[in-house]
Amino acid sequence: MDENQVEGAFKTAAGRVQDAAGALSGDPGMQAEGKFRQASGRVQAGLGDAVNEMGHRIEEQPLVALMIAGAVGFALGILVGRH
């Protein structure tokens, strides 16, 4: 498991607890923070999933990954060189 997946899952769980605590105490600010933390955790976990999937794709097709990286580097070089 990727570090982002673990941290994202933890943030999502902490956000659920904070959301529930805000609902029980009647504190809408705490609820909103909990919902934001949940969303942030889901995004971070999704990033971890994407990184993990990218790693698998690179292992399966290293030549394609190398060609894509070269094309991106070439395009960035052209864009930066236009100044």
C-alpha cells in the first residue's frame, strides 16, 4: 500500500468521526471541517491509487513509459525555451 493510500484512509476516518462529533454537539463548523477532511482523505487515497497503478503500468511496459516521459520532457523543453 502506498503512503498516500494509508494517510488518505486515516484522514477519511478522522473526518467521519469529526463530522459525527459535530452533528452530536450541534456544531456546524466542526461538521464542515469533518466533511472537508473526509473529502481531502478520499482525494489523497485516490492519488495513492493512481501512483500505485502507474507503478504497475511502468513495470509492465517500461519502453512505453520511457517514450511518454521523453515526449513530456521534449514538450516541456519547447515550452520553456520559448521565453
